[in-house]
Amino acid sequence: MMVAPSLAVRAVLFDLDGTLIDTVLDLHAAADAMLGDLGRPEIPVAAIRSYVGRGIPNLVKRVLAGSMIAADDPAPPPKEALDSFRHHYAVANGRHAVLFPGVREGLEAFQSLGLPLGVITNKAEAFSLPLLEHVGLAPFFQVVVSGDVLPRPKPDPMPLVWASGRLGASPADVLMIGDSVHDFHAGRAAGCHVFLVPYGYNEGREVRDLACDAIVSTLAEAARRVSHA
């Protein structure tokens, strides 16, 4: 028996790291190289997985402090460390990155529905655009809003509102799909519908505790739950 799609939308926005692409090994390689430059010991991959989600400067602060709460400090990370990380990440970016299961199938399904698609990421544009090209996803998206494009990144709603306008849709008719509390809060603040995936980087927290519209195991499942408004 066919079940009608549960949500009608006019556009879909996606987080990048942890939703579309698993980039932890690239980030870990850059972090370890930075720590080597600073004469400090390497850190486990699991630590990087928990530190991802608030952009490279905050990732660097967390790596240096060995603490999640380091990102709450408004002071920027040491320039030497940040420059080192960016240098090494430019080399590592995309080298070990892989698509999460169901991503390409999901994007193709959304595309077949005639929905315009966009990416909202806190990753700097110098890294986000090459990464999307490297993994072959760039052609799917009409807009990519990186973390340094607008004055305020996620969890502020500004990138989502701006991208919705670029895609010709009201935020109320847009679906945001992400993997973290920052995606959830940005989506809710913008007035978007929000789906979350359970497999990404949520700073060690459980996305099922968030009052989103749905938890979807893959983007392919997400596509089956929407229609074009």
C-alpha cells in the first residue's frame, strides 16, 4: 500500500560534514600534523569526531585544549596553530573523505522531485567548494553557503534564510537536513522544517533528544518522506 509523502517543501538544504560526507580522517590528519608542528603529541580519531561542528577555528581550539568547552572561549586560537592546521588541511582535504551511505541516491531522488538544493556549512569556502568538487557532489547544488561567506554562521539562522531566498523559497517551505544540535537550532530559528541523521558529528550528543520533524537513517529515506509543494 502506497503511503503519501509526509512533508511538502520547495527546497532542501544540507549540512556538509557529518551529513553528506565523512571528513573525520582528513581533519584528523591535519590536526596531527599541526600538533607535530607545535611539538605536541597526536590525538585519537575519536576526539576529532567529537570536536567537529563549529568550524575550523573552534576545532583548533578544542584540539589544543583537549576539551569541548574550549569553543566557548570567544578568543581566537593562536595564529601559528590555525595557520598550520589550514596549511595541512588544504593538503588533506578530500583525501580520505567518503560519502555516507544513501547520500548520492538521496540527492538524485530530491533532484528528480524538481527541488532546488543547497549546502549550509561552517567550513570555510576555501575548503568546502574543493571538497564538494572532489567527491563529485558539486553539480547537485544551486547554492553553497560556507562558514565565512556571511557575518554569522550556524547555529545562527542567517545562512539558512539567505540560502532559502537564493533558492526562491520561503524558509517555512524549506527542509534543513543535518546531523547536529547546531543544524537543529539554525533550522528552527529560520523557521524551516528539520530532519536529522543519527550517524554524524553531534559533539557527543544524541540527536534523538532533539524535537526535529524526523530522524532519518539516510538521505535516501529522507527523500522518500517529502514531495514538491
